Amino acid sequence: MFDSLNISASALTAERLRMDVVSSNIANASSTRAKMVNGKWEPYRRKMVTMEPRENSFNSVLMGKMQEQSQAQSSLQGVRVTGIVEDQTPFNMVYDPSNPDANANGYVMMPNVDLSKEMVDLLSSSRAYDANVTAFNTGKSMMLKALEIGR
């Protein structure tokens, strides 16, 4: 009965984390000294959230088959975050000889954050979050109507 709410709740949690990571990317779009690597400062590296559908454990599949439940009914698990990975695209080189982080040729390594890409990711995540809120509220209202019918 609560499968639909659990699915929406897992998606809400995942999308919220995705929005937080995108916000961090936007905030650090100009950070040239994010971490020290081999005695040199390295710019901020764009981060991305990876997600996958939750899979059933062997035990839940076995119990479902033993109780002759349909596979579709027992496969409703939602989504889970598998990790936050760094984008390995090269850093952007910007010519700015007055910058203290400039190399001998006057180029500064800037983060590999593309603001337009981040805004698209933020908009996509926000829309997915809104859709899951709507699905959650719809499921909740259907449950409440079912309880009212039972009176």
C-alpha cells in the first residue's frame, strides 16, 4: 500500500542531493584552489550524482516467489544514489597573466564547470523533484479517499 509513497520519497531524496551537488558546482565555478595535489593547487572539479534503480535482494525475490506474488508487485523499490563522482574533463585554460595562479605563460587553470550545463541540470532536477512531490501527494490523497470510503 505504501510502495508508491516509498518510491516517490526515494526519488525526492535523490533529487535533493542532486540539486545540492549542482549548487555546489555553481558556487565553485571560479575556485582555482580547491585541493592540493602533488604540492600544487588544483581547481575545483565538477561533481555529478549517479543513481540507479533499487534492486530486490535475493531474499525478497525468493520470498515473493514462494508466496506466488507477481514480480511487478515486488519490484517496486524506487531509486538510490550510488555515489558522487568527479567529472574528469580537462580544466579550462584562461589567459590572465595578472592572476596569482597563472603559469609561466600567463594561463590559469579554471574549474571544468560549465554554468549553462549546471543550470540545465538544476532545472531538470527541480522538475523531477516537483513531479515526485505531485506523485507523492496524489498517492496520499488516494489513500485518504480510500479511508473515507471505509467509514
